Amino acid sequence: MVNINQNNSEPIYHLIAILEDTKRVYLKAAEKIKDEVLSVLLESFGYQRGRYSKELQQLLRQSGATSPIDQFTLSLLHRSWMHLKAAFKFGQKEAVIDACIKGEEAALENYTLALQQLQDNDEVKILLLQQANGITTVLNTIKEFNGKTNTGI
């Protein structure tokens, strides 16, 4: 069984809130963006974040951690994701891509912090590293897409 308690579950709840918000933003952006390829990418990234959130929630359930996500954590929104929301309201593809890049970089920073706080828990650390690698792949994909967009390829 995973050794998570109320004292060390906070970083995981924080990541769950971030993942849930990111999922909603990606799926909403996928609906609004006119570029079909980018829309499919954003949708897949949104579903990935939902999967990551469920994995962390399952980990908490298995550990018996009982600390519920408080309202502050639920209402937590990254400034970068707020930029994304604003960007896709105006339909600016480049602005959406730039906000995605900033959001992914912020997500990786949060994973780094969580990994530092949970460094003694190998099972959690392995899962967080796998998810962080997935986020890094998304970041690289967005950057590659942005390069193709900026060069007209």
C-alpha cells in the first residue's frame, strides 16, 4: 500500500486540481480553435490530463488518505491557463499555442515541487515522474507545432 497521509497528500491534491483545470481548458480550446490538427492535439492533451488526475485520485484512495480537496484548491487556476482562456476567446492560434507552452512549463514546475515534497515515497515518485515525462512530451509537441506554424510549414 502507498504511504500517503494528510501531511503529504497536499501536493497530490494540488496536482489533481491543476490537472482537472488543464483538462477543462484543453477540451474547451479544442472545441473553439479552427485549426483541425491543433484541435485534435488539444483534445488528446485534455484527455491525457483527465487520465493523470484519475491515476492520482486512485492513488489517494488506495492509500486511505481522507483529506478532501478544499475549496481553495478546487478554485486554483494557473495564471498561464487564464492566459490560454483569454487567448482562445479571441481566436488567436499563436496566442493559444504560446499560452499552452507557458501552462505546460508551469505544470512541470508544480510536478518538480511535488516530487521534492514526496521524495521519500518511491511509488508516488515513479507515477509523478511518468506523468511529468508525458507533460514534457506534450510541451515538446506544442513547441514543434509552434515551429511549424511560425515557419509556414
